[in-house]
Amino acid sequence: MYPARHDQGSPRGQDSLEVAGRMIPNEIAGKYELRGTLGSGAMGTVYDALDRNIERRVAIKVVKLPPAGDPEGEEAHGRFRREAQAAGRLAHPNIVGVYDYGENAESAWIVMELVEGGSLKDRLDRKERFPVPEIVRIMEEVLAALAYSHGRGVVHRDIKPGNIMLSGDGAVKMADFGIARLENSSMTQIGTVMGTPSYMAPEQLRGETVDARADIWAAGVMLYQLLTGEKPFEGGFSAVMHKALHTEPPPPSRLSVTAPQAFDAVIARALAKRPEDRYPGAAAFAAAIRAAAAAPAAAPEAGGFSGAGPLPGLDSDATLVGTMPPAAPPGPAMSAPPPTPPPALARRAPVGLIAGGAGVLAAAGVIAFMLLGGGDQGADQQRLEQLRQAAEQEARQRAEATQPVPAPQAATESATPTPPPQAEAEIERRLREEEGRRAEQARQQQAAEQVRQQQAAEQARQQQVVEEARRRADQLRADLAAAGAALAATPCSLLSWSATATRLTLSGIIRRGDEALLRQQVAARGLPGDAVQMQLRGFDGPYCAALDLLRPNAAGQDASPQAGIIGATPLAKGELLRLSVTMPPWPGHLTVSYLMQSGEVAHLVPSRAEAPNAQLRLGEPAGSFTGWEVDEPFGTDLVLVVTSDRPILAQRRPVVEKAEDYLRALAPALRAAQAQNGRVAVQAVLVETVARR
């Protein structure tokens, strides 16, 4: 326990008091008895405390105020104050209560309800699984808290298991309104995506204005995680962003046998890409969850396959097959024929017909499986023949089951029944489909060859461009400065150079394989080999258009921003991308963009003013910003660091957009800056990522 020092005054001019080795605001030390530390981090410390006046245990979150002129610290302080404002206006049994807020010259603090049961994330991290009734109870309480907060103009914007506390009796307590959006407020954060990527709605990832339906999405992600034990969109920021914007997760019932199929439709609506397609409010979402939990279990699909049916809006065969009479379910593909049933009364004929149809479907299913499997032509023909024989045998057996039992004396003379025409027609149809598949394969091979020829022609064209650049460079004077300027004009590169009387230093990035062309140009100019030092990094990726656009703004090493990756490279999965940036020797606006192999660009730092020669560290976790985590796909990405004496783009760009759209807007802006004699300088940094080092 930490004893309170209320019997002593603090030194003159100080607003904090040292208690058990920690600096505690005087206002806290005088009213509360500190009993321990619940947690601490870069943003502050949370204490277990006792309010002496009313003998109530509380949690006190204390943060240090930022120094003057620290915009990131001031934004974090603003989020902290908004957390108190947002939670303080909410009084609900499923929301952590806020009792008090205070500030002095050094610190700020929030006094709140103490929840002793841990978070929902703690239990999920321990791989605990919840029965469906418990999932329904948890989600009902979460959505009750959201319905209450939304009704009072508060959008949480960071719903996730880590912010769902569970009391000792399991009751939900929603916490951390640090990035909540209050009604009629505008809240921006330069260079930071607000929220936790795995739980962010598409409109959040795109940097658009969000409303209560973003919380519906996040609650849907959490419901998916409770049902399956997995998040619907896994990975680092770029991977999650791509999946959330462009892909659909598998239905929960396909991943977990304990997830009722009725929840698939609930998840599909909660995770709709467009906000207007989601549930209009938390109460409607909760009602849908209750209805899904009360729905009868879906009948198993024909053929013995388990798993969820398709999402709403798609055609589903499962219901139709599930209503078939259960007397004759089809057997697994390529299984032995079922035993011939004993003689039956005349009323068995309809059952026999149904069974015969199922036999045809089973044969068709085997053909479809074989067609998907591929293989050489000889093996395919052999399997087709085996399939034909199996289908005919099954058809004969089904036909025999529907015929009267022959007299004993005629048993040895009865001829083999002719397969039903339906079976022959089905087999012929499948054979025609196989011929069509082979024709499609030939068409695809022809198309692939055309693509290869086009790529070869493009490579030849690019080689011609490089050769033309080399011929132009050969016409320049054979001095180091002229050589530096000529080499820096190489297509699909971003190079900077500096020259002394005896040495030319060339550094930057260039398309992989073109390094040899630079060395050939140096040799063709007759320069001594020891007079030119090259510090080049090659890359593979769709970055030529961006580099060619920005190349005219590349300056010498002394006038460009200097940027690099902090820590060892390549970066492995799970590590954070952090950047060190030094501004050029003139005041300017800094913009940092992240170009990805997917053809998209994420604006990490859209625009902010910096002092000359300012040294910056970007990507450090702070508050709800957890950093830029490395995840698949692995390979080479590109960071563009641009400085200018005025903002390049008049309007703010989306957080994530197509690279071609960004470059289309950037090109006229650069031309306008050049026409106005504006200063623009650029630096590029390659980011290599791997699964593990």
C-alpha cells in the first residue's frame, strides 16, 4: 500500500508530491489513499486507490501534461480530456463510471469506477470459448451501453475486447472513451488513424466522418470473434485495411461447429461495407442477436457436409436439399454402392425414385470434384471411364430396387437393367463440360502468352528509354557535377548526388537490375572507377510512375529531407515500422506517404509544419495509436517523404486511396509550385518485410 502524504505540504512552486517513489499530484495525495499500481505505460499510470471521504475504491488514471509546442502531446492531452467529458456525461450500469477530473500545471487525472474482473481481451487471449447464451448476454450488455451512449450523442469509435471490462460477476463495463466523438464536435488527428485497425469500419479506414454505425461494425467484429475465436480481418494495418475494404470474411458457422448458422446473417449485416446497409442502431442489432439465438438449428446439408450456408442475398441450395425426405441421403463421393434393399410393397416406389435421383446427383458430384482436381489427359480419361461405370452400376441398382421381385425360376435369366436415361444424360452433360474446361484452359494459356509478349515488349521499351537517357548523358561534359545530374535522371529511380573536386557520391533507389546500367554510363563517360561512389538500393514494385513524377524535385543531399528506418532491417512480422526524419535546412511542410504493392497509398503524415533541421521520430506508439505493425503480404513497399515551403495539396486526401488517384492530383500541384518558384524536396525509403528473420 502507498501511504498518503497529506500531512506535509509540497515544496513551493511544485504541484506534485513524491509518494513511494512516484510523483503524485497534490490534489490526489490529499484526498485518496493509493493502494497499488494497476498498470503503467508511455502515456501515464493507473492507480488502485481509496476515496477516504466515502470509503470507495476507485481507479485513478494520471498522465503528464506535454511541454509547450508539442502538437502530438497536446492532441493526446485533448483526447484524455475528451475521455473524461464523454464518459462523464454517461451514467449506465454497463459503462465505467467517471467520478472526477482534474488538472494542474504538471498532470491531468481521471477518477473512475474500479473494475476488478479484467477485460474480455484477457479471456480471449487465454483461448477461452464462450457458450452461445453467454455470448448473447455479453453482446446485449455491450449494445445496451452503445444504445445509451449513442442516444446522448457519443460515438465510442474504439469498441474492442480490450475496452470491454468484466466485473467480478461477469457484468460488462465499457471503458476508454479516449477517441470518442461527441455530438457537434470536430476532432482531427494529423498522421494518425483513430481507432484499432482490426475493429475499424471501412469509413474509418478511409478517414471519413463516422457515426454510430462505426460502433455497430466494431461490435460485429467482436461478435464474430466471440463465435469463432478469430477476428474476421487479421494482420497488420495494411493487410487489415485491404481485407476490410475489399473482402468478405467466411461465415462464423463455417469456422466453428458451435456457431449457430442463424448468426451468419446477423454478422453479414453488421459487417456490411456501406454504413446504410448495417443495423440502424444498437437496439436493432441486439434484437437480431436474440432472434438468431432463438432460431431453430438449421438442418444439415445433403451429402453429409457440415458448415454454414451462404450469406443473405446469395442463392442457397442447403435449405432445398435439407427438406428432402431423410430416408435415402446420398452417400459420400466415390463410396461403395449401398446394399440393395429387400423386397418392398408397391408404395416404396416413390422412395426408390428419390433414391435414384440422389444417385445421379452423387455421380454428378464426383464428376465435379474430378473436374476441379485437374490432372493429365490420360488420367482424366481413366477417371471418367471409372465414373461412367460406377454411375451405370448405381443406376442399375436403383432401377432394380423399384422393380417387382422376379419369380425364382426367372432369376438367372433376367437381363441387366438399362441405366435410366437421366443418368446417361447427366454423364454426357458432364463430359461436354470437361471439353469446355479444356477449351477454357487453352484460351487462358493463349491469353497468358499474349501477356508475356506484352511484358517483353514493355521491357524492351523501358530498355530503350534507359538507353536514350544514357545517350543523352554521354553528350554532357565529363565532369563529376554533370555526371551526377545526368545519372540522377535515370528513369524509374530517385537519386540524390553530391560532388567534390575528386569524388561523386550517388545514393537512392532504383529499379532492380538497372544498377548495371548506371555503372555502364559511368564507364562510358571515362570517369575513374574510384571517383564515383554509389549507395543504391534496388526494388521490385509498381513505383515507377511515382518516382518519375517526383524525380524533378530531388535535390542534393544537403537540401533534401533525410529519412531512414529505425532498427534492424528487413522488418519481420509483428515488428513496428518507425521512421527517423531530418528536415532540410529551411522551414517547410512535411508529408509522408506509404505506397504498397497493391497499388494503394496510405497517407501516414498528410501535412504538418516543421522547423529547419528538425529531427523527428514517426510511428512511435502513443495513446490509442499502436504503431504501424508489419504483416503479410511481405516484400518491398515504398515510403515517400516530401517537404515543401507551403502545403502541396489544397485539400486533405483520404487516409487510403489508389496511388494513381493520388498521383493524378499531385502532378498539377507540383507544376503549380514550380511555376510559383516554390521549394519542394523529396526522399524515398524502401521498406523490406519478411515473415521472420
